[in-house]
Amino acid sequence: MDALQEYQAQVDVYDPWVDAPAAKEEYGLELIDAPETGYYDAIVLAVGHTGFLETGISEIRTYAKPDHVIFDVKYLFPIDTKLCRL
């Protein structure tokens, strides 16, 4: 997150399993309540919660702009979903 912000990227952090006040206090993270539909150039799936897996890649893609990239660093979804993986 810090590296992206060094390039003036606006970074939203969303994790429905995390207590927002605790994340702010412990890590200085401001979490958003929900991602915006059609808003993001890139989405980084950085945690392997089953909640994201249950949401599904199709719904996750609805948060991105038409020309986007998704980095699935926890390999939640099969490679045939055409995700960019690190």
C-alpha cells in the first residue's frame, strides 16, 4: 500500500472481516465501508478470506473500470479466470 501511494495512487482498503477502529489504531489504516462499483483501475486481493472467494470473481470485477487489472496474490481464483497474478 505504501509503495502504491508513493506513486500518488489513491488506495482504498476494504476488508469486511477487519474491525475498522482497530485497524486505524494498530496500523493507521482507514478502511472503507464498501468498494464503489465501476471505480477502480486495479484491485489487489491481498488476503485469502473465504468471504472474497464466496463473493466470486464476477462480482469483484464489478468494482473495477472496464479496462482494469486484478492481482490475486493469494491465488483465490483459478488461472482460467484471466487474472494477473504476482
